[in-house]
Amino acid sequence: MSAPIKNASQNVTSPGDMFTLENPVFCCYLFWATVLVVKMLLMSLLTAIQRFRYKIFPNEEDLFFKNLEVQFDDPHVERVRRAHRNDMENILPYFIMSLIYISTNPSAVIACNLFRVASVARIIHTLVYAVYPVPQPSRILAFATMLLITFYMAAIVALRTLSFI
């Protein structure tokens, strides 16, 4: 990733080339999408860690320890689950919008920076929400960063395709 980013519009000559490893924008997207997928998978692990730490299990067959009852409302476990659900509600649409955005052949510098900032914002969101809770506005700023980037990409796509409607 230390190589300079070239402008994708100079490299991509046909629509079929946009979603190949020859396109630096697509490569950047693949890297940061992978980071976010791993982050989301780690949220499942964090939920399990919280369940074992506080001995909170939602199913009878999961009760490894004696004298425990099924529980659903532990605040520590639920905080991680809410953060994970928030990831699914925001990262999955971002993935789709990013791919659509790539199809518009954007500037590599702009697109790669959008992917980087959005991914780092989601990591920060997880840290200040589920790992080490921090008072607002930290969480809303991290949340809004990816949301605004997703809306920006949607606006670019809409503007570039409006004439075809």
C-alpha cells in the first residue's frame, strides 16, 4: 500500500476492468472491505467473550456452569450486540454503495481516501461503543462519518447517471 495511487480513470479502459486487481480503486476497496469484514467477525467473538466473562447465556444448552439461568438482558452483552447490529445496518449498505461508486470510475485518490476514512471511523465506532464506552459525541461522529461517505458516494452515482434516466 506504500505505492503511489494512480488515477483510476487513467488505468481503466473498459467497464470490465473496473472490478479487477488492475484497478487501484478496486484493490483499495478490497483491502478495506476485508478489514471491515474481519472487524465484524470479531464482534461475534467479543459477544462470546462477554457472555463467558459475565456468565450470561441465552440458551439452556449453553449453560456450562452450575446454578445459572438463561438470561437475555445483560447490559454488557447487549451493548456489544447493539454495536454488531449497527455494523450490519451500516457496513453492508456501504459495501454495496462502494461497489456501485467504483463503477463510476472515480478518482483513485478520492475513492481510496473515502474507503480509508470510512473504515477507520467504523473501527473507532466499535471501540467507543462496545470496547471502551466513551461519552457522546464520539460515537455519533464515528457513525456519521461512514454514513456521510456513503451518502456522498450515492450522490456521485446519482449525478453521473441522472442523464440516463
